[in-house]
Amino acid sequence: MALTKSRQPRKQRKARFNAPLHIRRKFLSAPLDDALREKFGRRSFPIRKGDTVRIMRGDFKGHEGKVLSVDLKRERITVEGVVVARADLSEVPRPIHPSNVKIIKLDLKDKRREAALLRGS
């Protein structure tokens, strides 16, 4: 989805950083697992709290867990079990960019979300 008609990187970045939250939701899309891709006929889908993801890049590569939160402002998600230790040994969740994960199980409790999945195919 093109935000602006400009090709200048400066204006592309500005449009991305100043985008409203309802458009930022699309930035938080992640690729679907092969089985889901085959089932729904689409390559990626926006991540939602409750989805199960597998981390594909970084220190936690291979880790699977549920999405605990989605931060539209910072474009990051937090995944169950992905934590780092602070100096005082308290553990805090490590935010991950959605491009570094793959959705392996979708939370389809909401009928509108299921309809959106099928609409793309």
C-alpha cells in the first residue's frame, strides 16, 4: 500500500512515521506459515494479540509463542517467553519487529477476521 505518491525516501519515511494508527496496523503484517498460506491463499496477514508466531531472525530464532501485545506506535510485538534480564535481574519482554516472525496459528475467534482472511483469496 503506497502512502504517498513521492519516490523520495525522505517523504516515504515521513509518511510512515506520521501515519495514523488505522493505517499502521497494516505495517504490522507478518508472513503466514506454509500450511496457512495454502489454506487461505495469501502470503501475509496483520498480527493480532493471541496469534501464535515463530521467530525467524535474531537471538530468539526458532522460539514459538503467543503474541502478548502489539505496539502500533513503535511497530513492535511482544511474544510469550521472549524476555531479557535487566541489571537488577528482573525480566522484561523483548519487543520484536513483525517482519522477523512467521504466523503459525491464527486467533480466529472473531468472525470479521476470518472474513478478512477469506476476502483476500
